[in-house]
Amino acid sequence: MTVAINPSEGAGGLATTGGEGRLDNVRQLFRASTAHSPSFFSLSRAGGANGTVDFCIPCNPYFPTPAMFEQLARELRGILTYYPSGADTIAAELCSVLGLNPQTVAMGNGSTELITWIDHLLVRRSLAVPVPTFGRWTDQPMETGKRVDMFPLPEERGFALDPAAFVSFVQSRGSRTAVICNPNNPDGGYLPRQTVISMLHALIDLDLVVVDESFIEFVSSEPQPSVAQEAVLLPNVIVLKSLGKNFGLHGIRFGYLVANPALARRVRDALPKWNLNSLAEYVVFALKEHGQEYRQSLQQVHADRQEMLRQLSKLPGVTAFPSQGNFILVKLPEGVDGALLRDRLLAEHGVLVRECGNKLNSSSSYLRLVVRPQADVARLLTGMCQVLYGSDWYVPAPVPAQSALPAGQESPGYWGA
């Protein structure tokens, strides 16, 4: 029997229900994962991913298209059989798609590999970063003995970063490296491009400033949000990009950085020659053929985000924070334990969510929910209502699918550097 939480009564403990064996296996995985959620494959082996709707991993749900996956499947034997080209060949093709100078780019086996090399090669003594944010920006430098100066983002300001206050914090602490995640993970907070450029000039005396733009392709508030073109002209700036999120292909593991030629070369020269796999090469060389599908996918994510935010904001006691990423941060009703809610949603409704209790300057009162199609959101909200309120208090009305973009219309961020 399911026992729901009434927000007015506090958590009181989310009661257990059927599927207890599977739930215990999944709980163990989440307890063992101290910094990040367990992988989809770990959950699948534990019986917690079959038929699951994933609101945890921030992928683009519309790209690649089914036709692209079918084409990939036809080519899979050759892709997995043969060695890939060297990273320089793959990077040159990516730069031709993005309109970048290859001398200003280094490609990595995921943005996390590049974060590791940035830390080893370029971070001296200390690093300043707003929190909460992506965990590798705090964990990686601490693992190598650096001092990490954490600048708390206040909930009362919607976790918005105050640029002047952060610059002052960096200078007063004497931090030698600063990191700005834009949009930020997990709250989706975004700083306008010109604001970031002003911050870069204010921090020009630092050893290094990293602007992590892993989710920049999902920004819709201005047409050209990236500062990569400015980074190549500055002596101490790296812009980090993740291709897995906007291309919906986390498993391939590829990302890149943009910087002035000297900085980019330092990282590029340290990377193994074959650090990119054949799947990454295949996808990079296929990108030119699928620009229209990619534009449409971003446009659909923008529309889905707006509708999902509207619907989440209607839930009693739930606060949904505005976002420019492909995810939305929500604060749960007073007293509700997000970890227990996560377990119940997975066990009873087949919905996987990201509870933020293991993020610095966050707690289990918060969930990060990936933007997904309306049918999936209906399943999420139905499950949340049944667990939180004990009823179908709110069932979203179906929303018509977004129509295709008119010919020639480009979504913000299309192939943007």
C-alpha cells in the first residue's frame, strides 16, 4: 500500500511499497555514489532502468533522430572494428563545422578529461568557483591538493551569480584560477554574454579563467551567448564545451575547449593521440548532414522547457527556478526528503530524477529535472502528485507537438562556437 506525503505534514518518511528488492538494489547504488548519480548501465543491471523515463541525465531527447540512429546501427560493425583517426583529424573536421581555427581547439574524451588536464597543467595553488555547480570543478582540484575557494550562490536570489560580488571574492581570496559555469548546473542560471566578457577583463590578472559552456547550446535568451570568440584573444581564458549534452550522445564521450593558440596547444600536446574513439569520429563527420534536425531539436527543447517550468510551478509547495539549460531545478515542499522521493518515483512510476543532496551548497530538498517531451513530463508530474499529495491533484493537459522550423530559420546556438 502506498502512503503519500502531505506537504503540510512534513516528510514523516516516504513509506515503502511493492518492488522492494529492486528498490533496495537501486538504493545501494545511490548510497555508493557520493558525487554523481549511478550510470544508466549500473541501474539497468540492478533492475532499476527497464522502462524508466530518465529525468536525470541531461541529454537532448530529440537528437540524434531515429533515422540517424538507424544509420549508425548499419555502420556499427565497421566503427567498432577499426581504429579511429588521430585527434587532429577529428578536431579539424569539427572546426570546419563550427567555423573555428584548429589551432585554438583541443578535443577530449568528454569535458571531464579536459577538466582533469586543465587542473594538472594550468591550475596553480587555488581555484575559485560558485557553488552549487558541476562537481568536478570542486572535486578535481581538491584531489590534486589545490585550495578551492567556494562562492555560495544564495537560494533567495534564485541561485543567481552576482558578477561583481564573485570578482570581488576572487580578488580578496587571492585565487589564481576562477571558473564560471554558464549556464550553471544544477540551477540553469545564465549570465548574458556581455556580462561574462566584462568579468573576463576584470579577472585578466589571474593565471586562468575557465568559462564552462557545456549547456550553452540550450540558451534562448540571446542569439549568440558564447564567449568563445573572445577567449581566443585573451591570454588566460579557456571556454569549455560538451558535445554529448546538446547532441544527445553522452556515451560517446567527447568535448572540446577553445582558447588562444598557446593555451590550446599546451592542453592538446598533453593529450594522447588516440584519445577519441571511432564513434566520436563517425558522429563528428556526420554533423554537416544533419544541421536542420539539430536546429529543430534545440527549438523543441526551448518550447518544452517553458511548458515544463509552467507545469512544475503549479505544484503546491514546489518552487521551480527559471533555467536556460536543458534542466530545471526544483525545491520540494517543506520537510520532503528528495532521496526518498527519488526512490519512490523510480520504484512506483518508473521515473528517474536527480536528487541534489550530494552537491555542495545544496541539499536533498532539491531535484534537478531534465527537460523532456510532454508525454514524459505528464508521467513525472502524475508520479510526483501521487507520492507528494496522495492523489492525481494535477495531471497536465496534453500539449501539441512543436511544429518544424520554417525553412531557413535557425535556432539560437546552432553550431555556435
